Amino acid sequence: MTVARITLRPGHEISRVIRGGWQLAGGHGAIDRAEALADMMAFAEAGITTFDCADIYTGVEELIGAFRSDYGNRFGAEALARIKVHTKLVPDLARLATVDRAYIASIVDTSLGRLRTERLDLVQFHWWDYDVPRYLDVMAWMDDLRTEGKIAQVSGTNFDTERTAEILASGVRLTSMQVQYSLLDARPERSLAALAKQNDIWLLCYGTVAGGFLGDRWLGAKEPAEPLENRSLTKYKLIIDDFGGWDLFQDLLTTLRRIADRHETDIATVASAAILTRPQVGAVIVGARNRSHLARNLAISALTLSPQDLAEIAAVKGQTPEGDTYTLERDRHGRHGSIMKYNLNAEA
């Protein structure tokens, strides 16, 4: 099965399905290093050659660095060049007021060392609090590091439309913006996707299966009671509530199951494939703790949804959560923001 590919910028071609790395972070349980490296090798050999990680995902950059080294030794430099690693730069909330160029450069240097490379393929910058107006300074410093050759592509994650426009106006050219985007959460469609299209910015989408809620195991299931199993489920259950509640969510799952039956696949595959059809979406990021879901992940970009399929999905009329991209999560006293962790570098 061939995995679709897309060129975000000259020299930066990626698979349209990206292997997410957050489930390999230390907070998600013990990781068998040898097994994790074998899983990455299996994904890459199958055609999923793009990996997402972050400075705040404890241990993940090191794992991917070891994988890159093994892959290059096994297949050579030309094959290694097809492997793209997207990392993040996430200054802690407590440090925002005091960040300087040296601090940002030190994060980049740490990622370079962990990933065993001389240049980071793509760095996605996240900023917790717009009331601390220094994100333009950080973007300028990152662009300097791009000029110096330490970063190939400068990108963002979770910036709203207004601040993305500010960054562009400052002269920094963004390659992509990583955003939460699913059939339950269409906030990027309000205005960010249009701005991205105007400025040749690609959306890289996480949360396309809403932490697993958009999957067959929840079809016909009773609404879960709090507390939920983990923070991810808590986060996406709030999105379901905003979408219209459990009954409407079940209507969506029923529709997705009907479409999945036509294509002999599963709900999660349909949910992610549907997001790949949206304007300016370059890729979807799938969470995979191991290779047990590899076949389903491969099926995402191979699935061609018909106009009828997409019309049936659109007919389930849910509500888009309030605000722009990540607005709800930035309210630290609100339902969504109060469950976030804002100082993960310090915790690591």
C-alpha cells in the first residue's frame, strides 16, 4: 500500500500520514527501547517516513535520533534524507517573560544533539500566553537560526489567525501550522485555513481521531463518567460536549461506520481520511505506541472518500467549539485550559 506524499517546500517532502511521538514520552508508561526502534523502522519501511516529536516529549527526540542513526547505517544517506522529523520548541509558561535568544538557541542545540543531526528538518514553535508579547522575538531568533543552517523550516503550532498574520507580517515565512482539527473540532475552518491558503502554509493536524473517541470501540457505548482514564480522553470529551453532546456524537459515529462499511475499513481511518480532504491540510498526525495499528495508519492516505461519503459526514450538524484555533485551551481557568500542563520542560 503506497502512502501519499506531499512537498511542503522544495526539499521538504513528507508522508501525508505522520507518526506522532507523544505516546512514546515517559509519562505514558514504560517504553521498551529496542521495540520502539523496531516500530519506527517498520513505519518508515512501510512509507510513513515523517515523525513528529517535541522538546517536551521526554525521551522521544533521543529515541528518534537513535532510529535515524540506525536507518542511515542500514539504508544509506539518500534513504535517510527521506526521513523527516518535525520537532517543537515550547518554552515553559513560567519562562516566557525572560526568554532570550541564548535560551531559544540552547533548546535548538539540545534538539540537534538528541536527534543526532546538524540541522533540524522543521521546528514548530508554541507560545502559551499572548499577553506576554514576545513570540515575535522568538520567531525572529528562530529565523536567524534558519539562516545559520540549524533549522531548515520554521513553523508554528496552535497559533490563532491573528497571531499567525502578525508573524507573517514580521517577515518570517512559515512552512506549516500544527493544529487540532477533526470532524468534532473544525475551528481552523473559521479563518486560519483561509489565511494559510493565501500564504502557502500547510496545516498539519493532530487530534483527528479525538484521542480515540472517533473509533469503533465507542460506537453504541454509554457516555463515560468522570473521571476519565487519562487527560487526553478528558480533553476530547470536552470537545464532544461542545460539538453537541453524546447523542449527536453517536449519530456521527453511526454515519462513519456506514461509510467505513462501504470501504471495508474502520471509523478511525474514515475520520482521519476526511480531514485529509480539507483545504490546506498537508498531513494528519497519528498516535501509535507500537506497530499494531500500522496497517490502519497506512490505509488513511489510500482511502478515497466519495462526494456521497463527504456529504453524509457534513449532514451531521454539530457545533464548532468556540473561538479560533486553541483559544479555549489558552484560558487557564476555563474547562479546556485548566487541564493543560504548561511547564513541561521544567517537569522533564
